[in-house]
Amino acid sequence: MGHRITNKVSIGGDNSGRITQTGIEGGDADATVSSLLELIERLTTEVRGKDLAKQEVLEDTLTDLAGDLRAGDAAEPAVVRSRWEKVKGLLGGAVQFSELVAKISDQVQKIFS
């Protein structure tokens, strides 16, 4: 049968940080939502004052999305995902926002999927 690994691992205490195991992340969800909210607010600031198609709808949707994130647990995942998809569609692949859009998409996927 060969040699077996018999080392034991004992873990005790509390961990309030992020935990990653086999690609699944867990940990402080409030911090994750806060960082997503910061990204949304940054995008809102960058979008404001630009001459984009459907500018007002875009800004309103970003404002609604930020409100959802501030609501915490009351935020409906389907609504958050839907609003984010709408924002991405309204931006229409605008290159100047692509890095920020990618970061936000990643966070929305991790938190609300």
C-alpha cells in the first residue's frame, strides 16, 4: 500500500479574513461589497460629464446599483446582476472604462452568483 501521509492539521480560533479553498472564496462579505461599491462609485465619477449615449439612463442605473449595494443583505442578487448587465450594455464597450468594467464584473460574479 505504500507510505501514507499521517500529518494532522489542527486549526483553532477565529478567522475574519478571506479564506480560499479549491477556488471558492469566503470571508468578510462586507469588505467585498464595500470594495465593489468603491469601484461602482469610481465608475460613476468617471462616467459623469462624458458625452455617452443614454448618459442619463447610465448614471441613474449606476446610482440604483450603488443603492442596492448599500442595502447590504436586502439587495437582490438577480437585481444587482441585471443592473450591472444594463450598465455594461449602455457603456457599449467604451475602451476607457474596460479595466474598471472587468474588475466590477469579477466582483459582481463572485458576490452575487
